[in-house]
Amino acid sequence: MRARTAARVAAAVPVTVAAAAAALKAGHWRLYADRHHIELTPQPRRSCPNCRGLGGWWLGGANPEMEACGCWANRPELRIRLLPVPAWPDEPPF
Ligand SMILES: [Zn+2]
């Protein structure tokens, strides 16, 4: 009996917390948070002399390629895992 009650509570929680997932863009970082992880992704600087905030530029040629600017590409991404994701397969390791 007790286990069944606990399962019902657990099933109700994800819907509530998923609604609280948030993405915030502040300064040179983009913050994303939901119940599974918190992620801080570096963003291009608007004052960057190289890309002027665009984050990169196109290299010409038959197959143009996007070259990432060092103002954000060289900064590490911050990722904190919170709850495990049981329903989905694991993300590939970096
Ligand atoms: Zn740049």
C-alpha cells in the first residue's frame, strides 16, 4: 500500500517541475535549468572585435563553413547534473 502511494506522488512531480524549466540569458552566459540539469553556455560578446557578437563568421568557398569565434568557443560550458533521466537513453560522453 505504501509503495503504491509513493509511486503516485512521483508521477505527479515531473509535470510540476517541468513547467518550472527556465532559460535565462544574462551577460555573456546563457543559463538553462530544468529538473535534470543546470547548464551555463558561453555566449558571444557583443563588444568582440572579431565577430561583433555574431559568434563567428562564414569562410567562403564551395562549401562555406561557420568558423566559431574564440570569444565564446574557448570558454568552457558548465553543466551540473541534478536528477537522472530514467526514461531516455544516456547522452553520449564528450
Ligand atoms: Zn567574438
